[in-house]
Amino acid sequence: MTTSPRVFVVEDDETIALGVVNALQREQYRVSVFDNGEAALSEAEFDAPDLVLLDIMLPGMDGLEVLRRLKSISPEVQVILLTAKGEELDKVIGLELGADDYVAKPFSLRELIARVKARLRSVKPTVNTDTKAPYEFGEVRVDLRKRILWHDGKEQRLTTHEAGVLEYLINAQGRDVPRDELLQEVWGYAPGTSTRTVDNQILKLRKKLEIQPSDPRHILTVHGTGYRFEP
């Protein structure tokens, strides 16, 4: 069974948050709610969501700073800003920082859910659907078509880019794969792009599939080059 998308709701207004969470759960999404950006970022580092509904006006760290940090952690995550009327400048800045859409308050839950579905549909899978599924190595079983990984008796959902990186490394097993090659083939970045995106994705993958992420057996670091997959 395919695991449903995971959605974060980052909203400090309890009434709004409750309505949004209920609407999302009716659509069978897995929902986590946070009333501040720090908690949402902490959870995203551990297990990144597929989409985030993010209020701009948050206590403490504001939504724009949360957005900036969130995109540095998981560049592929879809973000819809929840903005108050009159926050035109914040909308523009948010889009420049990588937000994928915005909805102005007060909004209809029906419209919001439609936007959520549209953003999740827009994510283009990087995984080759011809890849044999499931694939097994060590104590891991992974279905790249469905983006589901089983390890230590637990089922975990892979993000689009986590699955893309893993598939690329599996297909190149035994070969040293440069970071730049992964950025071009999985993300479509231009040659020479400087970013920690690949290293962040590898860190997350290791947490999901390695017995000891700090001493990996399957996704090995090739110092000064990139990574190599060993089944």
C-alpha cells in the first residue's frame, strides 16, 4: 500500500490550524501541526514532509526565515504560504525565497485543499519506473516506483529526490558518482552549481537505510568526489 503524502501545518492560530488539519485528514494526508517555526524545522531535519502550509506571521522566527531554512534542508519540499491581506511584499519575498504558492487569509478550505493537491501533482518523479521493484540489499527492501523503503521492520516514505538519488546510485553501484553528476541528473542543476543539497539528501537516506548512519555500509563517501553505492 502506498503511503500518503506527509503535510506540515505551521500556524499559530489554533482555530485556523484545527480547520486545516481536519480538512487535510479527510483527504487521507498524514498531517503534523506546529505553532512555531523552530519545531517544524527540527522535525523536517529528521523526516522531511512532502508539503508545508506555512503562516508568514509566526511568533519568534517569522515564516520567511522558516521558509529560507526549510528550503536549505529540503529544496524539493513544496511550500504554500498562508498570508494575511495586505502582505504583498511578504508574498513577493516568499516566492523569491522558493515558496511554490500562497493563499491569502481568510481562505476557503476547499480552495486550500485544491492548491495542496495541485502542488503535490506538480512534483515530477525522478525515479525511472522501469526500475525493478522491490529491490533488496543488506537488511533493506525498497520499492522505487512507490517510493517506499522497509528497514528494521519499519516502513518509511522516500521523498522524490531521495528516491532519485538512491536509484541513481543503485544503477551506478560500484562506481564513484561525483556530487556534480547527481545534481545534474537528479535535480537538473547546471554544471558547477555549488550547494549542500546532495550531502543533505545522503544524510537523510543514511538515517533511513543504514544500521549505523555514522558508519555506513551501503552509501559510502568518496572523499573529494562524491558517493558510491555498495549493496
